[in-house]
Amino acid sequence: MAENSAMQIEPDVSLKSLNTFGLPAVAGRLVRITSDADVRRVVDHPDLGRAPKFVLGGGSNVIFTRDMPELVLKVEVMGQRLVEERADAWIVEIGAGERWHDAVAWTLDQGWPGLENMALIPGTVGAAPVQNIGAYGLELQDRFESLDTVDLLTGRTVTLDAWQCRFGYRDSIFKGALAGKSVITRVRLRLPKPWQPILGYLDLERKMAETGCTTPDARTIFEWVCQIRRAKLPDPAHIGNVGSFFKNPVVTPEQCRDIIARDPHVVHYPMEDGHFKLAAGWLIDACGWKGKTIGHAGVYEKQALVLVNRGGAIGSEVQTLARAIQESVYGRFGIRLEPEPVVV
């Protein structure tokens, strides 16, 4: 959409193909956002400016349980460029509407490694900071420089650094104080020089043992991560899902010892602050949920952390299944699992 073009308001848009779980929902009104100016047009609009709004990226982190009376802002800001090359890093800027995996592949193609551990994470670049996405020992905040966001009240573009984004484990200010109040349009990432591989995860250690390659380059790690994820996780194009459905719970050393005493095989990882992260998928599997189904929503046969659409699922069925799993895990381990996706 050109800077001076009129805003297109699309009525009664089906969101089924715009969320990776493939859940039915209809947006009463939808506007596609391709620039900061598009957001300002919405803010300045006599009717839409005051309307409640819902920001939609790639739809890989949302569970629709109803139709959307809110104005849906579909973020489609594109573009990829090198902003600056420093002695210690490359700074790249990527439009919020670009697919995250495509952005990871693009940086590697340019010879700028550093994102390879986060290959194949579903969703868009703009959604990545909201969730502080992460995989295989790396989180977005580890590679974050800054982002641009447009305020939905004033229409002003504001640049936020990592501290202002308040990153936490699968968390940020965009899930708290700024939830529904701004639209991320561009993200800048810092890819450090010299490059250092991150290989501390069990699955990557297995790949090193299998291949005999103990000093993989970034492209090799990228390919390994893609292979691991494809073996474990269903492709949303074929089986509706949002990737990992629950956060890995973080517990105190005392809690971890207590669980290990009862279940010595529990998968756990030490954290820098002394806490331990437990594998939510292991906890769910231990409660016997792998492969189970409620209505048309089920638990994936190869990975208990992933809930899937068996065909024709609706949001309430996903909610019912998720709550049953939460109750089951709490009953056995005394741990409350927290969902990763936003439920609306």
C-alpha cells in the first residue's frame, strides 16, 4: 500500500486461514498494515480510531474461541536490510510481517550467522519480541537490538530497546503494559562477531555424536535444527497447531529435588539464576496424554507439548483439552502449566 493510498477496510473476513491452528473465526472488520502510515490512518479514522483493536501477525500464537468484533490489524510490513556493520556485530532490520524462518535463512544467506538455533519457529518477525521466542539455548533477547512500534492512541512511532521491552521467559511488555496498545512494525537484530556456536542442548549433542561433526558451522546447526523440529513437530500447513502449547515451567531447586525423588527420569535443565526448567512435554507425556483427543483437538503423537487440530476443531475444544492437561499435571506434580498462545 503506497503512503498516500486510501485505507482498505475489509468486512467479515474469515480468520481460519490466518491462524496456524486452523480455528474458525470471523473478523467483523480487518485492515492490512504495510507501513507506520497505515497505523496512523487507523488512529486518525473517525470511527476506527476509537474501536477496540486486535493485532494479528502470522497467527501462530493465538487460539480463537469466538468471532472478533474488534478491528483486526493484520501486520504485513515487509523488508530486510543491513542497517550497520560494526566491528563486533551486524545490525539487521526486518519488517514485522516477514516470516521468522525466512528471516533466519536470509541472514545466513548473507553470511551473517547468529539466529540458526531459532530456525523453523513459526510466526512473523513482529510477533517474535512479543513472545521472546527461543529454542535450543537461544532466545530473541540474546540477539535483540531495538524495534519500532506505533502507538495505537497517538499514532506516534516509538523505538524501544531491550530494557524497555521487559523481556522474560516467553514474555515481554507487549503481553503486559503494552498489550493491544501498539503495533510493532520493524525489528532490529544484533548478530555478534565473532560468531560462537550454541550447542549445549541434548538434541544438538546427539547430532554431533551421530555425524561425528564436533565443530559445526552456522549453516550445519541451521540444518540440524530444521531436521530435529521436522521430526518432532507437525507442519501447520498439514496439521493445525501453534507449536509448543505450554511454557516449560521454572521451579526452585527444592521443587526440582522433590520431583526427581518421585520421578528420577524427569527432564530438567539448570538455569543461570539457580532455578531449574522442567520439560513440559515430559510432564504431559508422563500423565499419559500423548496421542489423546478431546472432540477434534488432540495431543500430537510425537511430541506431547504440541496440541493439534484433528480436523474441524473449534477453539472451545482446544481450551477444554488444555485445561484437562493442566489439571492432570497439577494433580501429579503440583505444577501449573501456563499456555504459550494467547486465547481470545
